[in-house]
Amino acid sequence: MKHEQIKLIALDIDGTLLNSRGEIPVRNRDALLAASERGVSVALASGRMTDCLSPFADEMGLDCPIIGYNGGMVRSEERRVG
């Protein structure tokens, strides 16, 4: 069986990336940074407004797409609406 390289990790932040205090655990941050360093694209998603997600990407030092409004708006790595 041939193993394919993972190309994208898209994950919801609430209840997935964040802990119960609304913080990004070090282990989660480190895993996403390691994936990014290996060439895997990371995208953050939420039902929240896209502007609410940018601080989480900034906190992790990730230039990544942001999917907000339950998929109703997508912003590129440069935070342009696409």
C-alpha cells in the first residue's frame, strides 16, 4: 500500500485546537508548527468571524488560510478574502 503525504490539515478551533480555557496548548501548537515546517498546509476553521481567528494564527506564528462564518468566508495566508 502506497502512503500519500498529508498536504492539508484543516481544523476547527473550538473544542479541537483550543482547550477549555480558550488557549492553544503547547502540544497542539508544536504539532501544527512541525507539520507546517514539513510542507503541510494548515488552515483554521470556525463558525466565528474570520477576524476572531487571526490572533490564533498569529499566536502560533502561522501564515495560514482562515475559514470563518461556518465556511461562509475564506481568507488566504495574506488574510485577503477569497
